Amino acid sequence: MGNGRIRKNETLLWFGSWTSQIGNIIFDYANSVSIVAVCAGKPWVLAIYQSSERMIQIVFNLIGGAKADKGDRKRILIITDGLAALICGGLSFFVETGYMALVMVMANALLSVVYAFNSPTYKSMIPEVIEKERIGYCNSISHAGGEIIRVAGPIVGVGLVGLIGVRGALLFDACTFVVSAAAEYSLTRIDKAAGTGKKRSKLLCDIGEGFAYLRREKRILFLVLLASFVNFFLAGYNLLLPYTDVIFQGAMDHFYSKALAMEALGGILGSAVFARFANRFRDNVLALLLFLAGTGAVLMLEPVLALTERPLLCLIPFALFGISLTAFNIQFMSYVQIAVDESYLGRVFSIIFTVAVLFMPLGSFLFSLFMDLANVNSYYTVGGGIAVLSFTSLLIRLQRSKGSLTD
């Protein structure tokens, strides 16, 4: 396959992913603003809107992964983005009607189902259209763009809703998904036979085969379990972060928003650096574990720097956290895409996403009960948990490597 086609596929993947992300962010912003305006005295409506997404993902992620492995991945991506466009376009007709809140909750639920099929399919499609030595680089650039969109997306959403209203913003969403589907339609597979000749079987059997594959592949199972426990502690971090406004009250205004900006900046910087050196870390699990250890270590710096009573210094760990977590996420996703048999890739990713959805609410609940959120020393708990987890995994990995050499 020529270099021109490789570059074209990479550009199309990035463009399709970024336009979808923009659409998702604007969709959530427009809907949240509308629900708050219409149901100001009914906060439970917004709670249902937000919580329904995760509940649906738990149910449909595994189904989406199985379909990704047994169907034509390119076709699934095009169809799911097309459905997302129809949902956004259809929802726009209910703006400023008496049914708006109900329809928005239903539309969000439908989009969650669509996303449960789209997300594992997109991740598992990458090895079909990108050569293995370029996967790390491709993921790095995609992640960098995603971080920029995560920061700029709400600002764009505010501007769009203010300029063209909620209905116009929803129609704009529909267009972003149409553009994403068009980009996916133009993708060219490396292997022309990929996506064809897949035998269809019973859904539950397909899902069971995915779990059986993970059980056989110990190295990949090890990383999936590791990522699951990491998400548990990251839930504590996400819960703790908004309370930095309380922790640093009087020392710096809006510390939380500045910490988020520093984390995003670190993510962009980490993506750019990793893109340059992606091939050096390909298939390197030890590097992945070291990136994870760095993620925990920099969080443990926060209580130490807080003793200096210099809030600007206290922002540094969040930038370093963004760099380390980005490096871990890119390396983890790239490793899975390279190491997993392509016929099981969708199911493996669906299991990863499902376990993440399960572990993060559990972590949020337990940390809310047992951690003092207004105490900066709580970062020792979250960062220390990640550091202990990563160093324990590192020791297990080294022990296994040593054992395989002596056998």
C-alpha cells in the first residue's frame, strides 16, 4: 500500500473522529442548557439525562464489540454516524415544544446505543486501515486533536447556541456526523479481504468467545485488569479535582478550571511528544507501566507543593499528570490494537469500555464515602494507589519475564 494512501487513511480517521467528538460535545451542551431552562425546578430530569448514557453503555458495549468483529467495520461506522445525524436532526424539530425534555432524554439514550456500536468498531478498525508501525503515531495525533476539542468544544457550543440557537446547534451536530460518515466511506483497507468472509453466529456465543480469548491471552488480560483498577483510582481523582476550588480558596480564584486547562495542555504536549517517539515504545509493556507509575507519582507531588503556598506551582502536577496519563492511554490502546487478534479486537475493546464504566462509578461512590475531598492530602491516596498498582504490576511483569528466561 502506497504512502499516499496511508497518509490519506490517517487524515480521514482523524477528521472523522474529531468531527464526531465536536458533534457529541455540542449535543450535550445544547441539550443540557435546554433541559435546565425548561426543567429548572426538576433537577432529576438532567440526572436521568446524564446517568442513562452509562447504564446503556453497560448493556450495549459488549453487543457492539461482538457486532464489530462479526460485521463489516467500515459499514458499521458509516451506519452509526448516519443514525447519529438522523437523531440530532430529528431532535431539532422538538425544540421549544412541550415534549422537548422527554425527547432529549430519549435521543441521548439512542445516541448512547449508537456510540456503544461505534466506539469499539472505530478502535478495532484502525489496524485494518493503518499499518502497525504507524498505529502509535496515528493514535497520538488523534488524541492531541481530541484534547484540543475537549477544551474548545464547550466554547464552540456556547457560541453556536448563542448565534443560531439550540435548533441550529442540533442541525450543526447532524452535519458533523454526516461529514464523519463521508470520511469513513473514503477509507481504504490495507488488506482488501479484511471485513469480508466473517462467519455470523449467535450473539451470546460471540460475546463468550471474547471473554474466552482474554482468558487465554494472559498478557492482554493482565493489561485489561490493570486498566480497570486504574479507572477506579481515576474516579477518585475526577471526584477530587473540582474540590481544588475549596482547597485553594483565597490563594487562587477558579483553581479547578486552571487545573483542567493545565491537564489538557499536558495531554496535547504528551500526544505531540509521543507521536515523535511512538515506534520506540511499540510492544513495550514495561514503558506502559512506567508511564502509569509517573501518573501516580506526579499526583503525590500536589500535597508537597501545597506546603509552599504558591498556587502557580501547584498547577504543575496537573500538567505532568496530563502528559503521563496521555502517554499511558496512547501506549495502552496502541498495544491492544497491535497485540490482539483482529477477529477479537472489537470484543476486547468492548470489554475494556464496559469494565471502565463499571469501575468508575464504584470508585466515585467509595471515594466519596471514605476520602476527605477538601483535604489536599487526599492526593496521596489517589496518586499512591496508582503508583502502588503500577509498581506491583511492574514487579509481576519483571518476575514473569525472568521466569520465562529460566524455563
